[in-house]
Amino acid sequence: MQNYAVHLATTLKQMRKENGWSLDRTSKETGVSKAMLGQIERGESSPTIATLWKIAGGFKRSLSSFIAPDITDTDDVLLRSSDSLRNQPCEGEMLVATLFPYDPQKGFEMFELTLPSGYERLSEPHEPGVSEHIVVVAGTMELLVENIWRVLKAGDSVQFDASKPHGYRNRSSENAVFHDVIHYLKK
């Protein structure tokens, strides 16, 4: 198992245990089949980003908690390189660099996402109070917000309510790279 799969399997098992949930209960809470959850826990399956979002939503946790370990708290300057963090957590999908995993004190997580040519994903709504803040770094992408596909190019930025359906796609022949800050309303 690669590091990502080990982290995901360990985190899923730990969160189930903390909640006292069986695989059946976890399946009901997340909308992910018991068989798939078992495969993830054994490191036998690489779930899609959509499946990871369902799992995170069911546990009412951040996406990054399932794909990257927490950063050790430090008072010093924290320097991170997207080149060293970039991976493909789901086969045939976008590249993800978890620049800053979710921090409950700050209420957000930050990703660098790379959409390959021809990639499209419609996202399920996130929990109420979740917003996304996107800045396109390279290439051209399209963002579905309020049922309208909006073209974004390098230098463009947008903020939207992620508790509504939305989507991402790349119809260009080049990769599209963007930073995505996901902010969770503090409860």
C-alpha cells in the first residue's frame, strides 16, 4: 500500500472506532457501500474524489483529513512545496496537492488541483456553510456554479457557496491548475 492508501485506511478505521460505527452504520451515514468501505480499509481500493467527499461528509470532517496527515503545529514559518505534495489519490483523476490540511482554528484547508485535459467532475453539495475560493494558476478551466459553466483562465478567481451542486472541467488540451481554499463554517 502506498502512503496515501495507508493514511486513508488508517483514518477511516480510526474515525469509525471513535464514532462506534460498524461498516453498516458507516455505509448509511456516508452513502458509500459497505463493500467499498471494507476495500478502502484494507487498502484494496482507490476511491474517487466523489466517494472521498461522501465519506468526509458522512463523518462531518474535512476532505484533507482523509488524504493527508495533519501538519504538526508550529510557531515558525511553514514552507510547503506543491511539487513534493502532489499525488493522484484516485486513479485516472486530477492531481491533488494538499498544501494545508484542515486546521480547526482557521476553519479551512487549501489544495492545489490539476485537471487533466478532458477531465470533468460534478460535485455533490458539501455540508451547509462550506464555501470554496478558487484561483486559477495555469491554463483554462470551467467551473459550474448556479447551473452555469463559467470559463476561468490563469489569474481569475471566484468564491462560491459549495453547499450547492457545482463542478469542474477542462476542455482545453493543456492541464488546468488551480488553488482551492475550502472554508468550513465554524460551529
